[in-house]
Amino acid sequence: MSRVLNDEPFVKDALREKVKAVAKDLKYQPNITAKGLITRRSYMIGLTYERPSPSYVVELQRGVLERLADERFRMVILPFSDVTARIDDFVAFLRAAALDGVVLAPPASDQTDVLDQLDAVGMPYGRIAPQSEPARGACSLLDDIAAAREVAEHLLGLGHRRLAVILGDATHAASTARSQGYAQAFAAHGVAMDSVIVEPGDFTFASGEAAMARILARSGPRPTAVLAQNDDMAVGAITVAREAGLAIPDDLSVVGFDDSDISRLIMPKLTTVRQPVFDMALTATDGLLKLLAGEPAPAPVLHAHELLIRQSTAAPRG
Amino acid sequence: MSRVLNDEPFVKDALREKVKAVAKDLKYQPNITAKGLITRRSYMIGLTYERPSPSYVVELQRGVLERLADERFRMVILPFSDVTARIDDFVAFLRAAALDGVVLAPPASDQTDVLDQLDAVGMPYGRIAPQSEPARGACSLLDDIAAAREVAEHLLGLGHRRLAVILGDATHAASTARSQGYAQAFAAHGVAMDSVIVEPGDFTFASGEAAMARILARSGPRPTAVLAQNDDMAVGAITVAREAGLAIPDDLSVVGFDDSDISRLIMPKLTTVRQPVFDMALTATDGLLKLLAGEPAPAPVLHAHELLIRQSTAAPRG
DNA sequence: CTGAAAGCGCTAACAT
DNA sequence: ATGTTAGCGCTTTCAG
């Protein structure tokens, strides 16, 4: 019986047909739980992330589901706040969910401790956009440094010299990488790092608003361009700048990062960097499935980013 | 052993402590699969929807997860396109996933056939915003008719008489309900239905753009206000109207529906109706959990909507 | 109150 | 090539 339904070889066609007919007749549904007990498989893969923006989450999920569409694997969503602060709890949480594998989005994808513990319990993983150890797990990489350098260079090329940066969540390695990219461009154009205003943020719209408010409250000449480490903060910054009477991009150029939905809906449309989140999720899931099938760890896949110059940037006035 | 870990009565404290200590020491993780085999539970509930907007999905998921946070239940995401066209496949899909129960978002929450089949296989369900049969399953209700009437009344109160409606996906009962609400308001203010331009849409940004383009291409006087059945389409309409040189709200008032993220990020901010999707998902999940615990079907919960008058509406010119 | 044993529905190994 | 049997790790009897 089991042999037929699992399409094993060495079964006579006649028998195969007969069993299939009866199964169909009885609307037989194999009990996946019982099967799981013996095969040691739950046929579930987890997707974990830590409160990112809606459009990022949705793309991530779409990518995983797209790859899973023709598989028997299901996707379980496991948001977990503060991975960094509670790594043991996080791994226990994953273990308790009885997953066959897990796709880790930032910042968990960069936590060496998490990877170590996952290795220890033998749970394979896919990693989205890690900045370090690209050989571990099935990785989808993005060159955040180069991407950030390109946006910064775009601004410098327009002639901006008084710059402000709004950082992302410090527990995300991407934040550091993007800062590095900006710094490389600044150095190449002779802009001293200590002349650049740097404000913290945490990737949320509200933190972008707060950072912009602090930037405007400073004494001294106002910056002519703001580099936000993601679109949500960039939009927050634009909102506050506008309320302060500044025209975008004439009085202030703003760039974001992510090419999220709002970056296209806001007026003026935001200059940003496209991150192919959907493809990255798909690739990482594909690699995870290979790992699950017992294949050797697939090579990390570097995904292309793209600088999208839209309407929120222009040459500084005067 | 099992008796201790499941906190059963009639166990001596001494034994209880000892077992717990050893379990902790060994980092014992009960095998949820084996447990499921005997208890006939997979401890998974599904959440199904059909390509809605990102912010709606995210709120929906957040609501379910919030209620599940302290439960052992996990959430499996089961998007399924064209439920209406393939009901048998849809139910087979749910059955194969071995779920204990399922939360149905529109349009599945309104498909009587789906409910019938789910009843037949004994899978309990929660329903988000159904328009019919509120007694079946654990329902979170919203008065779409009243909500739509209120937005329409707001526009009529401002003095608008030349109106255009952009419909949502026709397979969603909410679309019909919202049209009814608009119609009630129109009738109350003496606006003839055949003077209202009605364009189809499917709840996507792109369909809102297309509908607005068709509205502007018509001969005869331009409408002074557009009622879009959700925010994404409203934003699409605004984008196209702006490209055609119209100022919002001076030349054209636009209202949406949902209070999605973009409705607050777009300039001018969108007048819309808040639907408490998070609460609705939470309540439906709570009801489903009750059903799963063998309790009788909980009473449907009516959730309050709220008209949010923001900056995309004003009195018509002249 | 606690230990031992019998399955839950399936697959894998073992016979035939 | 096909029928048969022993568990997978747990809960639920049933003894003690």
C-alpha cells in the first residue's frame, strides 16, 4: 500500500492501479502526522523574522511559498522579537515547533550563536542576506556595502557635501554594512566623516521621523541630503522635513533603501536601492530544500541590487 | 512522566519536581508529532487568503499570532488563488495540510460550499468579515454597508454630486456590501444611481490606476469625487489623477477603505475607513481555539469601524 | 499515587 | 513482486 502511494519502484502496474483506484474511492488521505513520526519529518519549514516592514515580510513569504508551491512542505511563520537578546529561547522555540528546517531573515541570519545551536540540533537553515560566514547554510547574499556606496555616490555626484545619515537597527549587520558603503563613497569624494551628521534609527517610519526632527533641530548649516538606511525611515524623514517647510528634492534630497511599495507611492518617488527580497527568499528556500534532501550545502547565491534614481534627489540649491 | 509534563493532578510533589529537573537537565523537548498521532491533533491552524494587500495580510497574521502566542498552536500560511473557482481543490488542500482548524479570510469566509465541506470533514473554522451566515464558525463581523454609507455620506455632505466608484474584486462579498452602502447614501441624498460612474477593479493598486484612467477618458463632466473600495486602489487613482494634472483634494476628492499604511504615508493623507483587521483576526482565532477545545460555537463578534477624515477630501470647487 | 503495556497510522525491514 | 511485522514517541488504559 505504502509502496504504491509513495510511487516506489518494483510494483506491478496492475496492483498499482487497483490500489490507487480504491484509495481514490475511499478519499483516502494519508495521515501526515503518523508518517512524520517514522520519517522524522514534519514537512514544515519555518520562516523567522523580527518585526520588519510589511512589504519586506510579504515579499519574503511570497518567495518561500513560491518555492514550496509544488512541494509537500508547508510554511510556518515564526516571528520572534529580540533574537539577539534571547538566543537560547529562540532556538528552543524553533525546536519546539518541530520544523524540518528554517529560513532565517536578518538579524537572525547573522547570529553565529544561532547557527551554532542549529547545527548542534541538526536543523538545516537558509539565510537571507547575511553579512558574514556565507559558507554556512543556504545563503542568499546581497552586497550591501556596494549598494550603499552607489546611493552615496549618486548624491555626491549631484554635488552634495553636507550630508546626514539615518542608521538602521544596530543589531542588523546590514546597518553596519550600509554605513561602510557610505563611508567608502565619502572618502573617495574627500568628505570628512566627522562632517557627516549620523542619527540612530531602527528601520521604522517613526524612528525616521524622530531622526529627521533631531537633524533639523541642530545648529549649524542644514544638510542638503539625507541617506536613510531603509525606505520607511526615508519616508518618515520626508514627512518631517515637509512639515518643516522644506521642499523635496529642491531643499533636501533623500534616499532610502529597499524599493518598498511606499517608495513608489510617495510623491516625489523615492530614490532607493532595489533588493530582490522575493528572489532571495526563493533561493534560500531552494537551498534549504537541497540540504533537507541530503545534498551538500549549495553555493551561496549573490543577488544583484539596483540603484533606482527617482525623484527625491536633485543637485543642491545654489 | 507524561503525567508530570502535562501538569496532571494526582502526582506527588516530590516526583513532580524530580522529573521536571531531569527533563530540564536533558533539555527534553517532547515530540509534538508523536503526541499529535495519539491526540489526533497537529497543533497547527491554517490562515488562508487570496492575494490581498500587504498591510492587510500583515495585520491578519499579527492578529492570529498574537492570540497564538501563549498556545502551542502554530500558524501555517496557506494562500490559495481562486478559491471560488476551485472549491474542491481548496478543501483538499486544507485537508492535506493536516490542520486542526483554519482561519478563513475573504473571499473564502463567505463561500458556503467551503463551509459545508469543512463541516463535512469536521474541520472547525474562524471567519473574517463574512457577509452571510454569521452563525457558522467563529465569526468576526464588520458592518461594511454602514461603513461604506458613512464615507459616501461624508462626500455628499461636502457637496459632491458627480461621483465615481471603483469596485473591488467581485468575488469578495465585501465589494457588494460596500456598493450597497454607497447606494444607500446616494439614495438618501437624491443622487441617481445612473449618474454615478462605476468602474470595476480588483483591490490592487494597478486596477485603481486603470480604473481612474478609464474615468478620466470618459466624455462628459469629470466627477468631483472618487470612492475606491480599498486604499490601494484609491492610491492608484490618486497617482493617475495627479499625472493628469489634477490636484487632490481641490480638483478631485478621493476616499479609500481599510486605513492601510499607505493611506497615512501618501500626501495628502487619505480619508478612509478603519477596519480593525488585527482585532478581527485575533477574535476569530480566539473563537476557533474555543471550538477546538470542544466549546460550543462562540457568538459572532461585531467589530467597530471608524471613518477617518483626513486630507484627500474637500468640498468641490466652485 | 505510580509503573507497565497497548496502541495511534504509518514506513522500513524482513519474509515469502 | 508482494504480504507481514516491528517499532517511531507519545498518551491512555490497566494493574499494582
